[in-house]
Amino acid sequence: MRRVLVTHVESAVGRRVVKALFHDPEVALVLALGTEAEPTYLAPYRGKVAYQRLDLAKARHLQSFWHSERFARARPDSVIHLPFAGDAPGERVPGGVPSLVSETRRLVEECVEKPGIERFVYLSSVFVYDPEPGNGNVVSEGQLLGFDGEGDPRVRAWIDADLVCQGELHGSGLVMTILRAATIVTEAGEFLNSPPLARRELAVGYDPMLSVISDRDVARALVLALHADRPGIYNIAGNEVFPRSQLWSGKRRLAGLPLPSPLGEALAFAERLFARGPAPGESFERYGIVPSPRLAHEALGFEPQYRIEVRSAGGRRRVDTVRCR
Amino acid sequence: MSHDELGGSEGPALGHDPFSQGDGTLPYLIRLRERSVRRIAQARAPASARAEPEPLPQDAPDLGPPVPELPSFDDRDESAGALDRLASWLLTGADEERLAQIAAPLGGRLYDDFGMSPRVARRALAVFKLIYKYWFRVSSSGHAAIPEKEGALLAANHGGLLPFDATMIVCDAILAARPPRLVRTVVDRWAGTLPFVNVFYARVGQVIGTRDNVRELLRLKQLVLVFPEGMAGIKKRAAERYVLQPFHLGFVEESLRHRVPIIPVAVVGADDQAPVLWDLQPLAKLLGLPFFPITPTFPLLGPLGLLPYPVHYEIAYGEPFRFYDEFPPESVEDPHAVRYMAEQVRRRIQEMVDERVLARRAKRR
């Protein structure tokens, strides 16, 4: 029977994970950590779930909780860490994204040192990969990470946190599992963990493919990883891929040039045609990443179960997650 | 044990604690189950048996006409489909059937993982079929070498300025092979950086030449077309027509790893469609292009000069090489063995090309 500590339970994925663990007969206790007051959704789950308000970004908060009587009694043996699970495009993270990296580093260090904790499951993103030119390229776990110093700070933070966890993959005594998720779609049609969708403009002549996954499937994958005890890095993605234009409409604008629209478009086209590479941080707007979840299927038994459909609603795009089976 | 005993004072909002005995989980689960059973029963009930909505009272205000159902993407695309109508006009029933067979593995998905859209592929086939039949007048042979269901690597010679050789092989595999197969051409990474081109290639099923892409396609038992000469094939000058350039070796390695045959494909005609007289490298470097060709018509006639001449195309599929029967997968680590295998394929394609070129010359005399 597992006793699981879950971080960032106020996020959409955190909520799904807590619910999945509650219904999991192999889990005896869920210690849910969040930065805000106890979420109301937890009320029916109190039989198995205990909530602890804690700001992981503050070292002394984590230290004091780690050595508390409450933690000692809970005796968690597994950790599911979801620092970026609630990361919606364009949304600000309190304290800045780098704080999420430092909290990940601290948490991993504490878990390595704490004898009772045996496994650590970390939710990362496929946007840590370096995108190759192309509309949609399949990437496996061996693909290089995108160490672009001038790229999106959010993506840089994801890469840093991913590397922190990778550092403990071998030899630390902790079963470390890193799940790199495609663009997460919530039931409300929100997109999480997707830098291409953070900007409304479309790059002229490009329409990269985006792989999507339902938040419920992400939660299932996390729970499977918890039970599988298979350390490693795994891509997780749903069955559907969409061009970015279908998920987020928009029009390319040339900032600072008050030109008639067709001329602006032509200039943008020329700019792209003769540019040798994308501007810093623009790679994801041009090139698509489609993660291959084959390894997750083989090692964890992960199969996406939710279908995602895109519909138009009054000129705006609405995303539905539909149960597949 | 209450939550206070767990050190509840260290964190606010602890609520009811799971360590306490006699929790309220069971009644909640019973309620949850009852609700699920109710919902399932409602969903299974026939439409007529479902509860009718409450009728509005007689004095209800006039709410106006009902809001029309919003169109889905597919509907909107369907209504705007002048290209679809054109495709319907150009394609025969047999062509449509072949396209349906190709789209079947997608199971109703609008795009595959590589961005291929059956709808765009259908439109493109309608146009390229005209080029296949009336511009290049393609004749092909050796379709028996193409496997019906299994994956394979097609290795072909490359020529001509624009990749019409790849396009004609793709059309041929759809229109002439039994059963029809979608050939996924591996294109240069540079093509992935080109606006519009990258989207079009992806929608018609072509993929960028990354190892992961090729491996995934072979795992899915697809036909993968490679041009082992690479860019050297299309930028060779007119004097080197139909002389195969040295091969890259990656395709042999993938064939050994995935135990798929290599089918040699000879294309005759492509090297005559736009003979390159000169490669203006300094200008190519300035524009960030791999090469800048000078042909009898380009850049003299502007972009129109890039159009291929209406040459007669011949496509021939040869007997497959099954190196994996003789060499174990570890052979990929032996560069001499891999080079030897690639050379075997190159020689065979060169022979097939030479045969057809000589036959053409004899015919002209």
C-alpha cells in the first residue's frame, strides 16, 4: 500500500491525481500539498486525503514541514511532483518561474536524503525538447533538450527542473520517473504546458502540429508510473494531433509597422523566407513536436483513454475532451 | 486519532483527517455509485423514453427563434470546399476507393502524427494525377516488389530541380500499386524551414528526415521513400545526368535495425526535367539556400523557369534487398559492412537506370 505525497494539488492535473489516488485501492493515504487554502473539491475525499498548506518555494517552510510530527505520522513513501501542472499559457506564476525550479531542486534533495521515500514521479513537458525544423516531427525520449539561452524563460525553467530530476535517475536510491506530457487539455477546454499557445499570433507559412492529452490521461499516467516502479523518462501523449491554427486562431502582426494588412503579411513572409532560422523563442511557433509515447506504453502500460475533439463556437474554438472507452 | 494529534497546528485547513477511525467515506461512495448508476440508465434509455423538458408556461416571454447549432470545423470546411468539388470532378470512383483505403488506418482522425491530412492529400492527388498522366506521361513497372501491408524502404535516384520524382513515385504507388500504398517521402530538413512548403509537405504525408520520424514510420509498417544521394542528386549538373552520386548510409542502418527490405527504385526522366547548367554558390550562400541553379529557363523566365519540361517519366521497382537475412542488427556498428550494402543498392539502381536510358537512346535512333 502506497502513501503518496502530491504537490500543487490546486492545479487541474493535481485535482485529477488526487481523485485517481483516492479511488486507487493500492493507495492508503494521500498527503496533498498546496499553496492556498484547502480547495473545496477535497471535501468528499477527506477519508483518505489530508491537506497541507505549504509554500514549497520557501526553503524554511519545506524544512519545517519535512521535520514535523505530521509528516512523520503520514510516512509518505512516494512523491508526485507537479510544479508546472497548472501552467496555463500567458499566466503569471507567483514568485516567477525560477522559483518552481528551486522548489523542485529542494524537494528532490530532501527526498533523496529521507530514508522512507522510495519513489519520485515528476511531471515535465515535451516542450523541453529542441524542436527540429518541420511541421510535426515525432520525438522519442532520446531527443536533445532545447538549451536555448534566449528562449522562453518558462521553457528554460522546465528544462532546468527536468535536468534536476534527471540527475537523480541513477545511483540515488530513489526510483525517479519523469513523464514528459504533450499539451494538456482540461475538461474546461483550457490548455496547459504549451508555449506555442501562449502567443496569439501565427507565424506566416507555418502551422506546427501539436500533440494533446487529456488531464485525466495525465493523471492516469502518473498513477501508473507510481505503481510501475520503472525509473526513466517517458513521453506521454493522447491519440490526437492538431495543427496549432485549429487550437488557437490568430493573425500574425508586425509590431511597430502601421502597414496595410496585405503588405504586412507580405513583409512577414519575406522576413521568414530569407531568415536563416527562427527568432529566439519562436521555434515552437514554427516547428511541431509530436512525442512518441511508445516507451510509456511498453514500460508503464499507458494507453490514452480520452479523445479530444475541437469544435467551433461562435467564432471561438472550443475543445472538448470525450471519453473514448 | 484526530487530526490534532497529527500535528494539525502546523498547517491550517486540515479538515477531517484520514488517520481518524470511522470516516465518512462509505456513505459518500454509496451516493457516488447510485449517481453513476442513474446516469448510465439515463444515457442508455431511448430518446423517446427520456424525460420531456418542462413545457414553458403559457405566459412565457417570447424568446425568439432557437439558436442554430454551431458548425463544427469539418462542416465549415466542407461548405467552403471548392477544391473538394474540383477534386470530386477530377478523381474517378476507383481513385476515391484507393484514397479511402489509404485513409482507413487513421480511423476517422483528421490528421496523423506527422500532420498528414487525408482531405488535403485527396485535393493534391487530383491535381498531381493530371501531371502524372498528361505532363510526365508516367509509365511504371515492377509493382510486385511493393509489399501489400509490410513496411519497406524505397531507395531511389534523385534528379531535377524540384522534387517531382518523389511526387510521381507517391502518385504511382497510389494509382498503380495493388493494393494502393501511401509512400512517405523523407525530405531534407531544410524543407522544414520553408514557410508554406513545410505545411504542404506534411499535409500530403511527407516527413522531415529525422531518425525518430523514420523509425516511427517503419514501426508503423509504412513505405518510406529515401533519396540516398541527398541534395547532391538534385544539384548535379546536366553533364552528370543519370550518374548516381555517393549514397548516404542511414537507410541501410534503419533497414537492418527494423528488418525491412530495401526496394531499389529507378526513375528516368527526372534528370531531364530541368537540367542544371551551373550552381551559383555565392548567391546561394547570401540567400541561405543550399544551391542556386542556373538552367536554360531559370532565372531567365523568373519563377516560371522552375517549371519542369514535359519529359516522359519511367519508374521501375526492383527486387528487394533483404540484408537483414545475412547480416545481424549489430552490423550497423560496422561502417565497412554498411557501406558495402549501400554500394550494392547504388549499383543496382544505376544498372536499372542505365538499362532504361540506353533503351530510350536506341528508340530515338
